[in-house]
Amino acid sequence: MHARIAVLLVLVLALAACGDAPQPPPASPQVVAGYFTEWGVYDRGFRVKNLQDSRAVERLTHLKYAFGKVDGGRCAVGDRWAAFEKPVEAADSVDGVADTATQKLRGSFGQLRKLKAANPDLKILWSFGGWSGSAGFTAAARNPARFAASCRALLNDPRWAGLFDGVDVDWEYPNACGQVCDRSGPGALTALLAALRASLGGQAIITAAVPGDVGKLRAGDYAGAARYANWLGAMTYDYFGAASGPSGPSGPSGPSRTAAHSALSAYPGIPRTAATTEATVTELLALGVPAAKVLIGVGFYGRGWTGVNGAEPGAAATGPAPGKYGDGIEDYHVLVDRCPPTGTAGGQAYARCGAQWWSYDTPETIAAKVAYAREHRLGGLFAWELSGDTPDAELLTALSR
């Protein structure tokens, strides 16, 4: 009898200890997330209202606003003008009402508040970092508690308090090299997410974008990071490209031969057999990340080469194909009309048009990735980034099925 009481006491004490550290709620089995870029309101003319007009908001469970800065190891606003100062005209407003000069909250944040009011089930996260904004994470890793406190204070700013449901950490890359190199150690991301969880509480949504590259995954403790995150979003795109540089959550450099930049599986002639969605997911699971906390990423754009001498993947090229916002990259809504698919490789479409060759996902190839996520009981999928879709959100529609 005394032995049973002792066992019960141990269990009670263990449960009490667990209660000291806030834990994330169970991961959703059907996450459909999409990144909305801060800079999209400029040349791209992609505004919050586009999410309403295309009905994309009805298909999203989570919207990630990208990017806030990590400045001096602290969370900070990226572009104040775009985020909350830029007046929005009636024609571009979610509710058809223009911002006023005396209004405290304008810009995309003001529109996001209106969008959320009309769609109360939508969760909105503030994403920090990105390909060109990750240098500050090294300083953050030296004082995770200060970093987390700064993020909490920023989310609770009176001008937009209640708008954001949590934080997305887009560190490229912990203990590895992206645009800059980090040597914070394998536990750095885990420490940041643990501090965020302790600071924001168990009901906050805390996520992280993680590498698609298998070697970079092995440089960090992603199983440990997953303990404090609702999910980890694997950047399963940009495995190959004709030019180096930012494309969102990745910045690849690639071969002088054409290749599917976001293949689901390996195909004959692929330059690196581990450069696929399947390989990335397999590695994350092998590292101990629960399947329900893994999201796979889908790029809403293509990677292109020019001076190409063949229609199949692996053809020699002279360099990156021209794109509106950068060499070697173009939005899906442009490519699907200008250079429609001529084949598939490893579960991704490719297209040869004249001297150019592009690889990109289509509704059909996205359907296969959705089926893969379901088969492996993953947490869901996410899109980088929403402005690349068609006006009627055909890619997001396929992703949400």
C-alpha cells in the first residue's frame, strides 16, 4: 500500500514539474500556412485585400507576415511604412474604408486586423529573419531570454496588440551558413524556441522555418527545437537554381545544368539525390522530429535557366533566365502562361520555351505533395509566398485540399 502511495506521489510531482514550463498545444493535422511578404505592397502591388479577393483567406489556417527584423539580438519592426504607417486607400482596403491621417494603425497591420475580424478562425504569425535578415540571430542566441522578452513586448505593442497569435523564427541557418555563417552550436535554435515558449505561454503559436538541406539539418538539434514549437516548416524548395541570391526563406546557388528546384522525389540524373522533399522529410523524422510537427514547403514561383540546349532536366545552360524581380526566378502566375509545362521530373513540372527552361509546381504536382503529406501523417504544408499565385489562388486551392 505504501509503495502504491509512493508511486502516485512521484507521478504527481512529475506532473507538477511539467506544469512549470508552458507546453505548446497539440499540432494541427491540417495546417495550411502561407507567407505574406512585407515588401509585396510595393512593386508587386500585392496587398492584404488580395487575400480576400482571391478567397485565399478562406483556405488558409495560418498567415505568416514576413519579415520582422532581429536587431541587436532583439525582435524589431522591419519596414515601419509598409507595416503600419502607409495609408491604404478605399479601393485597396479589406472593408472598402480608407485609412485616415489620424488613424493610429494603418498599412498592412491595419488591413490584417480587418481581415482577421472578418475571418476570426485565421491565425496570424509575425515571422522574423529570412534569408537576408538572419545575421541578428547569432546575438539573439547569446541571450535567448532577452530575445523572447523583446518579441513579447513587440507583439503586445498597444497599436496592434491582439493581432498576432505567435512568432515564426526564420533563421537561415542555425550553426550553419546562409548569407552569413553562424557558429552558435547545435542547441541554439532550441534555446530560442524554449525561451519564446516560456515567455509567450502554452497557447501561443511558435514555429520555425528549417533547412531543406540535409547537411544543414544535421548541424542542429531539430528534435529539441520541435519540443517547443507547434511545427517546423521545412524549406523544401530552391534545392537548385541558376543564380545565388534570396528567393524568400532560401538563397541557393546551383548548377550550370537545369534541374527541378523542388522535386518531391529523386529522378534519373538529379545532381544530388538528397535534394528532394522526400529526403528532407526522411532526415527530419530520423532526427526525431514528430511527423505531426513537420510541414513541407511549396514555392509559388519557378527557377529558370537560359541558353539551354535540351528539353529534359540536366541540359547545359549559359546562365539564369531573366525574371521580373531577379535573375533566375519568376512567379507562377507569369510562368504558367508564358512558359507552360512540357513535362515533370521527380514530381515537379518543368517547361522549355525557346532558350529558357523553368521548373515550378502546378496544381497537379502540388496535389501529389499533399498526398505525400497525408500518407506520412505530416502536420500540413505551407506556401512561399502568396503573391506568386494566380488571382484566383489556384495553387493555394490545390495545397488546401
